[in-house]
Amino acid sequence: MNYDLSVDLGERSYPIFFRPHGQDELAERVLGEAKTGKVIIITDKNVGPLYAQGLADSLRNRGLRVALLDFPAGEPHKNLDTVRRIYERCLQFGVDRETPIVGFGGGVVGDLAGFVAATLLRGLPFIQVPTTILSQVDSSVGGKVGVNLAEGKNLIGAFHQPKWVLIDPQCLATLGIDERRAGLAEAVKHGALADADLLDEIAQNADALLNADVDSLMKVLPRAVAIKAEVVSQDEEERGVRATLNLGHTLGHAFEADCGYRGLRHGEAVALGLRAILQISRSRMGLSLRAEERISAALDALDLPSSWAERMRPSVLDRVDLDKKNLGTSVRVVLLRDIGDPVVVAMPRDEFKEQVSALAGVKCSSEVV
Ligand SMILES: NC(=O)c1ccc[n+]([C@@H]2O[C@H](COP(=O)([O-])OP(=O)(O)OC[C@H]3O[C@@H](n4cnc5c(N)ncnc54)[C@H](O)[C@@H]3O)[C@@H](O)[C@H]2O)c1
Ligand SMILES: [Zn+2]
């Protein structure tokens, strides 16, 4: 069965290959891109020894010159200091305009490697090899690349679409179960946006998915990615429908920021934000109880956190003010009329806060606490 997908963007269209045990094919495909006999692989210190070193070795055996550049794992390293060090190492290696950059790792690696590819020598060919569930279902597709500033996440960036994406679910065997769980929250989000059956599939096979069973993953990952690929094909630069991919993220980002990006993974925060949005959608958009339960069932089966109301401190709501997706005095929030029927609503900030507070049973402003 062929699971491959494509992102349709005219001349910049590209394929997404789903390849369990795909490391040999990966090497062959990278070889095909290396027109000047050189390739740069960017990875982190966890994924390097596990996978990227193997790719570098097999490319060298095929006669390529390979720079394998790594940086310490984790979000704190997704910054301009790391980018500068990588630029320097690329130049020392003798990078030219046709040297492909392979981003081999999770979303941090993909975002940073893509940013290097977007900017070095005004743009180099870029290949995404995502190795976390989050990066496989979400960040590797769509061309958003970038790094963080001390002032906030992803404040520097570009759109730079990859030449192709190769997803090998076998790589997920070495990923911690909590990372898998958090990544699957994004798959639930995609199901809520467009595919009710995907939600049921996740709910029924949650244990196998959490245990990185490749057959189960192959039933879920391509479907989840197909939704993102379709949305990006319609709206590359987020002028319209792409904004619906932020479902659960307005409050999710606020939860994440409120705990200083420690103690709550991004996907866990999204699960909390999604659960809150389901409540708001029930009261404002007429989302049915049955639809809400179908989405919650997938989150519950994955054992994703549900305690959004208890965690809804005034400081979380204050964070909503800082979200860069907001416009003026409104909060841009994605609500659901039904599964597969999202709507982006600009809600006056105070009204949004009051609504969330009422549902959570907390006071809505830090002044009154
Ligand atoms: N560009 C986009 O559209 C987009 C979308 C969503 C998220 N993001 C970004 O993605 C990032 C989060 O990505 P993430 O959750 O993949 O985090 P991550 O890249 O930090 O990976 C999580 C951890 O898992 C390790 N790891 C990765 N693959 C592994 C494997 N196969 N086996 C063992 N360990 C492995 C990493 O070294 C890291 O320690 C954030 O920076 C976020 O802003 C970008
Ligand atoms: Zn997300």
C-alpha cells in the first residue's frame, strides 16, 4: 500500500514519503540531491549517534563529502547562537548554493536546520527527516522554520519548504513514551479538524501507538499528516485556513509559558488547551456533546492531561495577551462547530477571558486575586 502524500504548491510542491525501515532509501534519495557531491546533515546530540551518524556513514560509503553538524538537544538551543555556529561550520566545510541541508531530528532540529537552509547563501535545498511524532505529524510539513529569541518562541523565522520529507516511524522506538504521547496530541488535533475516523482509530489503538507499534503508527501518521498537507496546500502563508491548525494552541501556549516551558510538554499543553476549547465550542458554537466526547475519548485513551480548569490560574490568562497571533484587543481563537468544521473567531480579549474563567470557575483578572 502506498501511503505517500504531497504538498501541492505549484513549482514548490513536494512529496512526503512514509518509510518504515527507510534508512537505505533515505541515503539513496539524499545522494540524488547532492549535485555537487556534498551534503550537510544537521542533528542534535541525541539523534546524531542513534540515526544521523548512520546516514553520514552510508553517504560517505557512496562517495559523498558529508558534514555532520550537531548541537545540544532541546528547545533552549533553538536560538541564534546555535545558528551562527552552524553557519560557520557550513562555510568551513565549503558549502555551495547546491549543497542540500538535511534536518535529521525532532522539531527543534527541523526548525533550526530549515532556518539555516532558508538563510545561508540566500537559500539552500532542504530535506526534512523528522524523528519525533510531533515533528512527523506537524512541524516537518509546511515550511515554517525559525528560532527563538529570549523575548519569545519562534519570533525569528521564514517560510522555506523542503524538497521532500521522509518519515520513518521505526525511529520512534527510541523516543520516550511521554514524548510519543505528547506528539499524538497533535494527531488528535488534526482529527478534530478534519477526520472523525482518525479520532476513533487513535482511541482504539492508543496503547499500541504509545508503544511505537509500527503498523498502528502507519494507520495514524499518514492520515494525520494528510490533513496538515491539505491545509498547507490551500494556504501556505497562513492568510486563512492554515490558522485553524492553531486549534487548542491559544490556551496551550499560555499553559506552556505559565510553567516556564518546564514540566509540561507542548503536546500536553495543547491537550489541555483543546479540552478547554471544546467547552467553549459547546457553549458558543453548538458543538454537540457527542462530538466533544469523541475528541476527548482519543485524548483520554492516550492518557493526556485533563486538568485544564484546575490549572487555569489568572497568570495563564494574562499570557493570552502576549500571543503573537492576536490582533489589537481581540484574541484569535479557533473553535469547532463540529468535528471537521473549525472556525477562526476574533473574540474581544476580555470576553474570551471571562468565558474561560466562567467555565473553569476562576476569577479572570490577576488584579482581583
Ligand atoms: N515549524 C512548525 O510548523 C512547527 C510546528 C510545531 C512545533 N514546532 C517546533 O517543534 C519543536 C518541538 O519539537 P519536538 O517535540 O520534536 O522536540 P525536540 O526536537 O526537542 O525533540 C524532543 C527530544 O527527543 C529527542 N529525540 C528526537 N528524536 C528522537 C528519537 N527518534 N529517539 C530518541 N530521542 C529522540 C530530541 O533529542 C529531544 O531531546 C518546538 O521548537 C516547536 O516550536 C514547529
Ligand atoms: Zn503544536
